[in-house]
Amino acid sequence: MNKQRSFVAGALAQGLPSLSNFLAAMWLVKQTSFESFGFYSLLFAISGLITALQRPLVSLPMSVFATRRYPADHYADFYTFHLVTLTLGAIVSLSIALLLQAPVLAFLAYVLTQQFREFVKTYLFSVHNRSAAMRYELVASIIFMSMIVVSQLYFQVDVATTLLSAAAGAAVFIVPWIRCRTALLARRRRRFRWKRYLYIWRDVRWSVAGALANEATTRSYNYIVALLGGFELLGLINFVRQLYAPIQLTSNAWSQISLPVQREHYVQNRAASARQLRLRARVGFLVITLIWSLTLYLAIPMMQSWKSELSTPLLPILLALWCIYYLVDSQIILYSIEFHLRRQFHYLFKTGAVCAVLMLLLSVPVMLWLSEPWLVAVAALLNAGLLAVYFGKLGNEESRADLSAR
């Protein structure tokens, strides 16, 4: 029962921010225009890229490597690495905000608070304190939604207020972030030395490169569409993608929650239990995505009455494209967890890099002969190929392991 409650708490901790972002996106689209939402979604994609780089540098190694003796020392080391990612995130977000003439302070606050959130939640998941993560996320969501209501009543609804509302909610993670640092330093048994990171960096460097390749495959359309099609078209494409936010939040939640659990399966040599867990997850994600896609298709008339700009033939096409994309993407996430646990970061980088290069090469003819929305189809097709490669790779390794065990 305690384990079930822990899983529920972890799922809520992952689901609450995605739900808040989804509601904020719908609110911004309804109150402004697809052009404003397109600009917001571009900033959101950039912040996602910064967080995606922090994840392999800090979050993922914390979940995978901090399993040896004196874990407080290792967690304290990761806290120091996190300070570096915070500094880099501040520099990058400030530069991009000035370049795009975006609301500088709002975007900077948003990026930094998201980095605080990422580190604290990963640490709490790593030490199996998912209930605390859920409580912080609940407070953050309440503040986020309250700020949206205040902005609606007393301020102008725009990109800046949306970013500031999200930053105000995520700011609650500053408190556990400080407490975490104090506790870890108090339990540290040795001094920090940067050369200790060299051991981890041998694997992490490939994970970082893989994250960049994955971002190029999954988010590069944001930059291409914004440059060639404009923010209004980007807003429409990402509005439909936001409709699939429940699928994305579920797969991401499962990724972060199940990683420490599957790690224990590996440590205790419970291969059969790990396989059964993975199989259930794969079937479950397929069923959930198909049911959700059918629900969205039936809701098209309601969406068109909610926003007149949605009365476009692109809407059902985009729904179908994103359905295919998330059918494959959820499976990709499940397989990548397995390769992370096997510490096959180099393999993930190589396959991801091939997809990223193909994505960039195929984008040009697709834009010339079709249109920008079909970039989603290209990403889905490449992910399908990547899934087939992962399936073959993992199947061969498990077959060899079974033969050697006999």
C-alpha cells in the first residue's frame, strides 16, 4: 500500500505542473491570439532545451549513479554541478530574451525557477520522497493558477504575465532547494573535487549529446516554423500539441518515477519483474494514447465553437499527426529508460544524432514541396524508425542474456 501511495504521489508531482502549463496555454490562446501563443510556445521550447541539458548533466546521473556508499557525498556533488547549470541557464536565457525582444525578467525568472524545480524533484525522487515533491507541486500549482486569475482581473493578459505566473508558482522550490543544500553539506564526509565528475562525465557526455540530438528531432520544428511560417502558424501547431499534454505528462512522469524503481530491479537481479513492468507500461501507453486521440477527434466541433480560428482543415490533420507522434514517442521514452539503466549513453547519442541529422535534412524538401505542419509527420516517421532500432537492439541483448543464463 505504501508503495502504491508513493507511485500516486510521484504521478501527481509530475502531472500537476503539466496540467498547470496546459491550462495556462489554453488561457493564453483564448484571451489573446495564436500569434501570441506562438511566441510563448517558442520561449517555452527554448526553456525546455535549457532544462533538457540540465537533465543529463545533473538529474539523470543523480538517479543512476548515486547508489554507492555515502550517498550524501554524491548528492552534494550533484548540487555543485547544478550551480553550474544554473549559471549557464541564466546566461543563455538572458541572451535569447534580448535577441528575441522578449520580456527579459519574466523569461529569466521562468527559466531559473524551472531549473530549481527540476533539481529538487529529481533529488526527492532519488531518495524516494515522492510525497514531498507532490506537496511542493500542489502549492506551486495553486500559486500559478491564482496568479493567472489575478492577471485576468487586474493586469493585461500577455506572454509576460503568463511567464511570471509560472515563475511565481515554481519559486516555491527555492525553499527546499536551500534546505537540500544545507542538509547535504552537513552530512558530507569529504571535500568536493571537480575531478570526481570526470568519472561520471565519461558516460554523461554522451547523454548530453543525446539530449541535444533529441531536442533537434522533437523541437526543431518550433524554430523552423517560427522563421518561415510565422508565430500564428506555430501557435496553431503547438495548440494541438498542447491537447496531447496529458500523454506527454504521463510518459514523462513514468520516466522519472520508474527509473529508481527499475534501478532497484537491476541491483537485485530481478530481470523478470523488470520485463513485466516494462511490458505493462508499453501496452498501457498505447491504449491511453488511442483513447485520448479518439476523444479529441470527437471534440473538434466543441473546439471550433470555443475558438473561431480553429475552423480550419488543418485541425484534424494536425490531430492525426500528433496522435501518430505520441504513439511512437511514449514507446521511445520507455526504451530510453532501459538504455539509461544499462548506461548505454553512447548508443543513445548515436541513434539520436542520426535522427537529428535526418530531421534537419528532410525539413527543407518538406517545406518546399508540402508545408510546415508536415514537419510533425517527419518527426513521427523518424521516431518510428528509431523505435524499431531500439526494439531490435534490446531484444537481441535480452536473448543473449537468457542464453548465457542457461
